[in-house]
Amino acid sequence: MIENDFLSSDQEVRLRKEVKEFVREVDPELLRKMDRNEIDYPFEFIQEAAKKRLLGLRFSKQFGGRELTWAAEMTAVEEVGVLGMGLGCSYAMPSIVGEAISRFGADWQKQEFLKPVIRGEKLSAEGLTEPRGGSDFFGTTTSAAKKGKRWIINGEKRFIAGGKVADFFLIYTRTDPKAPGHKALTTFLIERDMGVEVEEVYNLLGFRGMGTARIVFKDAEVPDEYRVGEINGGADIFNRMMIPERLTSAAGAIGTARAALEIAIRYSAKRKAFGVPIRRFQAINFKIAESVTKLDAARALVYTAARAADAAEKDTSIDPRSVVSKAKCFATDAGWDVVNVSMQILGGIGYTQVYPLERLLRDMRLAPIWTGSNEIMKLLIQHEVYKTVESPLLGRDVEKDAIDWYKVVEKVYE
């Protein structure tokens, strides 16, 4: 209802229609069961998406993908986001974990892990957060020590979506205890039966039915061939994986907020107060106008970031991470604002379970926190901004446009 396709390619428009049809057929009872924590993971949803070849859209056809663009995949993620953050995350996980395997993994890892994930035959999960470190990723303390041709892994990871049920995990470990974090981490694929223990399954405000857990490694033995990339090269993998992590978070947030806003728009056209539909009141219709504008602005930024990621595939001098950080920060903040406004429009009934707004609100509260909190996004953004300011001036020196620009003695900085 609220989306603009005039900047989309024909392929992306067709894909949006295809995913809309898939989303339309998802049984509402699945969402209700997830919110009541009656299931551990939406297995059937993933299997249906796999049957329709909707998983891992960017990846090679030889592994089951469609070789589509980042922009196309974000179109699909936005539409799945209408179902909420849980199903959106389960849908995006093959893209996130798959990025590491596709770009850094060995050929046998792609056959053994990437292909069955895209086919819906295996479930993957990613281990980033630790109990003593959320935003401080490079402070990872989970350790891996080499013993012959194996690695002995000890430590724990927290808030792992799918942690209770995943078949394998992409895990970052410290392999050099003396080096700084960005030069000390190594990435592994660890299968559940290698010694992964589930010690906590979280009761969450939202994002339910995803088996979100704390997992522990106690002398887990992992063969060296399960290592992804180079020893102590985990930073390169992490930095690359933040592109799908944050892009999918941003695109999914737009879909979730859009769902909430559509409910509010329909409600405002039906609900009467003082004898007229409440949509006639400026207090309501201006909220709608502002919310639609925020979502359109967020969508424009998200798809700009996706196209930057596409451009980077052909030109390695392009680094899309800064614009991806902007997109994640802006879209998730905008999404949170829009869901709140939508609930306000419904008033008291929006706070009940008669409408799904209260679930969407609980889900959306996670968006500005996960995949790098928005405070971290701002830290990254300002860092890039100051780098450009410190570079030689290529454009106009606008300071000279002042009448008294030449009075250097008046420009005191210390």
C-alpha cells in the first residue's frame, strides 16, 4: 500500500509482487503461535520460502540462489518484514551467514552449508554477542586454541536467534590472546554436535518463537577445515557481514512499520468521533502524512545503500558500509516512530491484542538495538564524516563567501 516502485527495476517490481503473494499466504496462526512461544522456530515458513526459491536470492545459481542484486533482495526483505521481526530475521539469516560462506568459505563449505541453507534443509545461526560484550565486538573472549589439526573452543555467545535449534553456527573466536581484537579473531563454522550446549532460552519482549538462546562451548573440538578465511582474519569477515546484517535490519524495519501504518490508515478512515471519521482531523491526518514521509525517506536511503553495495561488487574502491550504517540507523529509528504513532492513532484498542499493533511495537523495539545499536551506527557515521572533512578540499571553499572572510585573526580556535 505504501511503497514507491518508480526507482525499482522491472526485475525488482516483479520480485516484490512475487514476495507479496508468498507473504499473503502465510498462515496468521503461525504468527500467533510464535508470539505465544509455542514453537521454537518457524521451520515451515523457511521450507516454503525455499520451495519458492526465495532464500539467498543474491547467491550463485549453483547453490540455489538467483544471482539477483542487493537491491532486489532488500525488496524481498521489506515485504517479508510485514510479518514482523521474527520471520524477517529467519528469512534474512541465509543471506547473512551465507555471505561469509559465499565470500570467504572453501568450496566444500559452500556445498555442505550454503547450498542446504538456501534449500531450507539446514538452519544457520550467527554468534556475535557475548555476555560481557555487545557493541564491543572486538572484545570477544570466546577462545580457540590449536591442537594438532583441530581447534579447542571455549566461551559463550548470547542472544543467538535460532540458537536453540540451528544445525550449525558461524562463530567468531579469539585465536591470538596478545593481539588487539581486530587482528586476533578467527571465524569458524561449528555444527551443533561438535559440543554446542544451550544454557538459556530467553523470554523476550517481542521477537518470539525464534529459539533465541545463549550457547556455550566447553572444549568443543572443531576441525581446522571448518575455519572460514584466514587465521586472525575474522575482522575482514565481520566487516563484510555487517552489510547484509544492517541492510536486512533496515529493510525489514520498513516492512514492519508499513504494516502498522496501514492498520492505522484503515482504522482512521472507519473510526468516527464527534460524528465524522477521525481521518478528517488534522491531529490524525498530519500524523499519517508525516509517517508516510518518514517511511519513504527511509526506503530511499535503504535502496541507495543497497545500490551502493551493488556498485561495490563491480568496483572494489567503493565501500558501502557508511551509507549502510546511515540506512540502518535512520530506517530503524523511523520504523520505531511510525509504529508508535500508529498505536496512538488507534488509541486504547491499539494497546490490546485485538489488533497486531502491540506485537509489531514489541518487535520493532529491537530494531534500533540489534546488528549494532544505533549509537554505534552514529559513531561509524561521524567517523566517516570527519575523515572527509580532513581530506583536501575538492569543492567550493564556502567560508570565503562571508563578507569578512579574510579576517583570519578573528577566527580563534583555541
